[in-house]
Amino acid sequence: MRIVVCVKEVLDPDAVNNYALAGRLEIGEDGKSLTQTTIPRLMNGFDEQALEAALRLRDAGVECRIGAVSVGPDTATILKHAAALGADEIAALPMDDPTPDYHVAAALLAAYIRSSGDADLVLCGRQASDDDQGVVPALICEALGMPLVTNARAIELAPAADEPTLRITRVTPDGDEVVEVSCPAVVTVSNELGEPRYPTAAKKIAARRMKPEIITPEGLSLPAETLRPRVVAQRQFVPTVAGDCEFVPGESPAELAEALVARLRQDSLIQ
């Protein structure tokens, strides 16, 4: 089984939030990009969990080769992190545009998967922490003609199936849902999968010597219109964070509970 995990480099969301809460997050003169250069860049957390899902399949005894691929101007760091975690192959799809829209990103990823021998399973994070759109996986499955299963918290190979079949536990508002899908398929992974593993020092050192395969858009023979963004950012701004906290008086838990219920009734939130 060949598994391809799509990963994205993003700004550290915790650092961005800290800057925002401190009132120090600033937009540049272009009105679209941040001026801070000290915010670290790392692999999107949901994508890291998608890679963890692939590694867990291998740990469970599934014979597979795991590849990680990323679109962007400089993705070597996160790809080497993927190699340190256990990816067997890494590939970079460089672009001059640091923020291609989801149509362009999906077209590049789908073309790479197709040109590199296809995949039995394509894993993606459920969304990216920078734009929170979660559109790329659906566009990949449309381009490759594969079914899509979203918000997986567990993935395993279904036993006694005539063809490679995955049993997936999905997270839904009404609780868990278990579905089965025949390979090839695209699956998005949610944070309910659990904490991803950490690479060992030895694997980090070995990953430094691993160079990603560089594949240019020209090498994928994609038409020019496919690489033309359909969605273009016009403006980005930092919303004003207004704190409105009210402390409920009371000396004991019972008094606090009574005062809270009275306050909620006063605001007609409960009856």
C-alpha cells in the first residue's frame, strides 16, 4: 500500500494568538501579510496527525510506503520533520507564490500523486490552522476520482475484505460513526486521533541527510490556467479583542452556584 500524506507549513498558531492577545500582531503595508518575522513556522498540526495516522497503520502491521508532500516556497524543514517521524519519501512542490489558493494547491497535489504512481490512500489534516477552510482534500478527491471520508479519529485496515478496505471512525456532532471505504481513497484526519509521536534524536539526524524530491509545476505538465488562483486575498486585519468578564460573588460553592443561577435568570438565559 502506498500512502501519501499532504502537509502544509503554517505560522505557529499559539504564537500568533499570543501576539494578537498582546496587541502586537501587525499587518504590513500591503494589507495582507504579517510584519512579525520571529513567529516560527511549523507543520500544520492536523497534517501532523494525518502523518501519525499513516504511521499507526504501519505499526499495526500494514505493509506500506509512506510519502509526504508539500506545496510552497520553502518546505524543506517540515518535510525533514516528516522524514524524522517515519516518512519513507518526501517531495516538495515549490511555488513563487507563498500563499497559493486551495484550487492551485489541490491541482498540484493531485498531479503529483498521479505522476508519482498514484496512491492507495491519501491522508490530509481536516483543515489548515492558518485559514481553517478544509477545502483542499475535497478538491484532491475530485481530481483523482476517489471517495472522501472526513474527520477521522481512527483508521484501520478492515479484515477479511476482498479488496483493500479501510474501516474509519469518524467524529460527528452526534457521536462517532464507523464507515468502510474501498481503496484508493482520500481521508481527512481530526485532532481526536490523539497526540502525534515525537522523532528520536537519531531519526532527526538521519532526516537531515534526506533531501526532498523537487518537482516544479512545469514538470507536472499542468496548463497555465490551472495554476492561476481563483480566490485572491484582498485584505487581512486583526480584530479587536474585547474582554467582558464578570465575577460572581459568593463564599462557598453553594453561594456561587446560587448567584450564577440568579444572574443567568436575570439575563433570561435560563428560566
